[in-house]
Amino acid sequence: MSSALPTTQDTLPRPLNDAEASRLRADFPILGRSVNGTPLTYLDSGATSQKPTCVYEAEQHFYENFNAAVHRGAHSLAVEATDIFEQSRTDVARFIGAKDNEVIWTSNATEALNLLTYSFGNASAGLGGETARAFALGPGDEIVVTELEHHANLIPWQELALRTGATLKYIPVDEAGALRMDLAEQIVTPATRILAFTHVSNVLGTVIDVPALVALARSVGALTVLDGCQSVPHLPVNVKDLSVDFMAFSGHKMLGPTGIGGLYGRAALLDAMPPFLTGGSMITSVTMEKAEYLPSPMRFEAGTQRIAQAHGLATAVSYLSEVGMDRIAAWEELLGERMLTGLGSIPGVRVLGPGPGAARIGTAPFIIEGVHPHDVGQFLDSRGVAVRVGHHCAQPLHRALGVVSSTRASTYLYNTTSDIDALLNAVADVRGYFGVGK
Ligand SMILES: Cc1ncc(COP(=O)(O)O)c(C=O)c1O
């Protein structure tokens, strides 16, 4: 019997496999190099991803053929460069389900989050006129974050609270690092004006229940700010489906160049907010006394922009789309499971984070009893395995987990099961090497 209805199997994304990931590696020459006489095993994509040749070739092609300042000048190069710059915005906006004027270029996610907090701070100081009043904060207002946050989505809010007199609160994690959703309803109150939270923990790799937190924020009329740094590179992300008001992301974590990231914001909100940086390119008219500002995105793009980098990032998202974000996510889930299960079965190794069943990307944080993470990192490096060690810019989360630092292995589309096995084999030798646990 034939049926037009898809079966469950048809609808599940088909993960990449080892053969495909191995083929993709040819696009990343750096993955072919050796470290300390051993082939490189790169498991630090959570910090920054490697770049396919098409990304830096796109930048080179731009500089060789089109380099000019955008949005000014009538000569051919300036017009062509502007077209490339704005087409890049369209491509990246489409990748996250946004409209063109809803993506603002920033240097990285950190700058995107600071842009927001400085803009809200300016509104709180009375700048930006009538429309900006909606963003003004003061004593009695609350900003809520979570205990999972990267410092980039914590310190800017601490500073905003200090500048405005608002109160900063947080949703805690339990001893395993799972967000205490059961407490969220008590912490988010009618006084909450902003709920800022990460989509995926950069330490634990856990995926947060965005719809639940968005619904909670909506119920009290608070704005939502999503840190998409660890989700946009690894999962299909659509800001309209998630229904968030703002989202920050970094290009260098998603195959793009360094020096480019973005802030998504609902157009109506962005157009009402006061600017963060002021200067050239963001105005309609200027007198010696005052200036009128353009709408988004140019309202927030003062000065000469990151043109080649935007083109590089657009090339990166086209590469990711061609491979398929759903297939990448499914592959990294498999790699992550292999990593977590393998690490958990090595004596003396403690995997951090909630146990089986929690939605996680391919990120595995762990502790090796009796060996400092820094020593673990150096030993793994001697075997060619690159991982991140330290507090991963998340000191409060580490404190909540009862540790000072950890070792984190993180995957991407170009990793294979051999990479995971290289990690596991090296980790299994750590305690022996340091003479611990004998
Ligand atoms: C969850 C999260 N948020 C924010 C950042 C900051 O990103 P960037 O340093 O690119 O600004 C990172 C970087 O590791 C991150 O993982």
C-alpha cells in the first residue's frame, strides 16, 4: 500500500554520518594539520568554530573586487559593496527567520548584548524621546536572568541595574545544573521588565525551554532577550517561531569570520529604542545642536561597518543551510551522546550537567578527580586533542555546581566518531599519567 502521509521515519531529520563529516573536513584545511606530532582533534568549537575555505575566499574576493565604504558614495564600487553588504544581511536574517531590518551587525554577541543594555540605559536617562520611554528602567523594576548565563549575558545586565536602580534577579539551577523552572513563576513577577536567558548553556550544552520562559515573560508584559550564541550555530533557530523580542549571536561560532555578530530585534522595538553608538551613517539630519536618527538597522550602525566580514558570515550560513541545520543538529546529538556516555564510563571522570533525557547539543563538560582541568587540557593537547578548560566565562554556574573550573569538549558538523574516540582514549590515560587513583 502506498501512502502520501510521511512516516515517523520520514519526518525525523537524517543525521550526517562519518563519511559525510569526513568529506566536509576537506573544506576546513586547518583540520588536516598536526599538533604535537599527532593529527589535530578539534573539540573546541564552543569557543570558536573553524572556517571553511569558501568563507575566507569570499572575504578575499570582496577585497579584491568590491572593496569600498557602503551607504555613501555614488561610484560603482560603493554601490556594489553596498549591495553585497545588504544582501549579506538578508541572507543572515533569513537564516534565523527575521526580516532584513531586524538584524543589526555587531562585532560579536557580547557587543549585541551591550548594545541593548546601553540603549535601555540611555532610555532610562531620558534620551530617545517619547518612544524610548517604554524601555526606561528605574527603582522597582526587575531584570531577570538565569544562573546558567555566560558573563556576556550577565554583566551587562548587572551594569544596567546599577545605572538605573533596577533590581537584578535570577532563576537558579539545581545541583546538576538544570534550570529550576519550578521557581521561575515566583521569580518573574509583574515588576519584571526584561527576561534575558541563554538558549543553550555554553558549559553544559543543555537546551533551555524557550517557549515556557517566553510565555512567562509575556504573561507579565516583560521583554525577552535570548542569547543564541550556542544555539544558532548548532540547531535550526527561527526567532519568529521562538517569539523572542531580541536575540544575540556571534558569527565566529557558526563558521563565520571573527569581528562579526548580530542582534535580532523586533522592528517596532528597534525603531523606538535610542541608539547605542552615535556618529556617521545613522542619521537623517544633523544641526550643530542635534540629530535625527534613521530607523533600524542603520540607527544602530554608526561608523564604517564590517563589510567583508558580513559577506563572510553570509557565506557561512549558506554553507550551513546547504548541509542542513536539522541534519547538523541530529549529528551533533549523536556525537554528544557518544561523548557523554564514553566519558561517564571512564573511572574517575565526572560528567557535569543533568543526566540522560536532557536535551543537549554536542557539548560535554567534565571533571577528572584529582587532576586540575588545566593539566587535563595540556595532557589532551599533547595527544592533539583541543578542548576548553577553565570557567568558560560562567563562574556563577560553576559555583552552583560546586566546582571552580572544568574541561569542556564541544563538537561541530566536521567532527567524526573518530574524534570522539580520540578524546575518550586520551581522557582514559589522564589519571595514569598524573599518578592519580592508583
Ligand atoms: C552562551 C554564550 N553567550 C555569549 C558568548 C559571547 O560570545 P562572543 O565572545 O563571541 O561575544 C559566548 C561565547 O562563548 C557564549 O557561549
